[in-house]
Amino acid sequence: MATRLRPVPSEAVLITGCSSGIGNATAEHLAAEGWKVYATARRPETIADLAEKGCETLALDVTDEKSMAGAVEKVSQAEGAVGVLVNNAGYSQSGAVESVPMDQVRRQFDTNVFGLLRMSQLVLPGMRDQRWGKIVNIGSMGGRLTFPGGGIYHATKYAVEALSDALRFEVRGFGVDVILVEPGLIVTSFGDTASATVGEVGDGPYERFNRHVAKMTQAAYKGPMVKLGGGPEAVAKTIGKALKSGRPRPRYPVTPSAHLMINQRRFMPDQLWDLVMRTQFPTPR
């Protein structure tokens, strides 16, 4: 009796949030390495450059169920399944926790957490069926430590850490790897977006503190700290390396700032960390 061969699994890559920064660099890098890449953004016209570099482009809004399901269905129809999902879409909401309106908090979690979670749920049936797949979650060193004025953003990245840890255990037996990438300081427009969100939280008892947070965020992305950072290409190369590994690591910190800050926080007691933060941020009062 002839042996029935299992079909070759799809290795098609679906990446969220490709209009700029890490998503754009990752789509370009993986396409250049020979992967079949589906690059996505809320507005496909913003990723026309990626179509010229060998990527398929799709509209995908990670805060919209119909958009997410539609994108996964298109890739599945064309390729059989989404083989690799890179959950990259995200941004940073800054401001003292009490001062951030709840609609902005919900928008932050919708993008950074619930979109990532739902995309993973949508691609997993196809990965399980073919007994192969990889989910790459773009977390942050901010999922391992917390800066004042960034509580909402950090909360989303801590959530990504927990989801990745649970999911890694739950899907391993189906042949699916879950990989968490933890960038440190990445020189993109991310810093400008983060500092701009402080202006949306208004005045009040935290006005001086929030202004300082915005100033420090800008300085981190444009000042001397940049020497400890890197470009989005550093993250793209790390993702490429992880995807080619037969046994990828659970976590991949990226840039010297990520390694330095994660290790500092790991060995620093909470009271000492708070003391260091008080030397960098004004205490609201």
C-alpha cells in the first residue's frame, strides 16, 4: 500500500502594521529572504512600496473583526493557511494613569492586545491542521519593566508577555512555535507618536508630569540614548533568524538598551527602582 504523504505546509507570512517602522522593515527583509509575505496596513496605499519589493499587500485593521477575518481568509484561500503570523501592529499611549481617558485606554488595548490575541485565534486552526506554524509577537522591553507615565502602554506589553507564555505551551503539541520579540529603543516615528499622545490627556494635577514624560520620550529617541538603540532592521533580522531556527528561543531581546534595562530591572529591588525613577521624573504633587 502506498504511503500517504502529508501536504507541504504553507509558510506564507502575514504581518500586521506594515505602514512604517518594524512592520515595514520586517516585510521587506523576509521577502528578500524568499518568504511569501503578505504585508498589511489599515490603508493599503501606505504600503505600496512593499508591493514593489515582492510583497502581497492587504488591508487589515486589528481593531476590526471583519477586517481581521477577511485578511486571514484571503491568505488561507491563496496559500492553504497562514504559516507565519507576525503580530506587529501597536503604538504607545503615554500619560499618568489617572489622566488618560478610558476611550484612549480601550483603543490602546484594542490595538496592542486584543488585536494580537484575535489574530492568533484566527490563524491557529489552519496552523493546527497542517501541524506547522509560527506566531511572532512583537512585545517590548516595556513588558519586563515600567517607566512612570507609561503605565497604560506597559500594561499592554505585560499582557503580551503573559499571552505569549501561555500560548507557547498550549500550541507546541500542534507543531506551532510562539516567539516573543522584545525590542528596546528602536529609532522610528514611534517616539513621536508616543510623545504626541501625552498632549491628548489634557491639563490638571498631572500636567507638569505629563509634559516631562513627553520631553523625556522625545529625548530618548533623539538624544544620546540612541546609541543604545537600533533601527527597525535590527528587529527584522532577529525575526528572520528566529523563523529559520528549528528550535526558536521563547524570547529575543533586541538592541543593547533592551538587554541593559531588562537585566537592570531583574536585579534591582522595587524600592531601588522607584528611587532611580524619582531621579528621572518629577513626582506629581
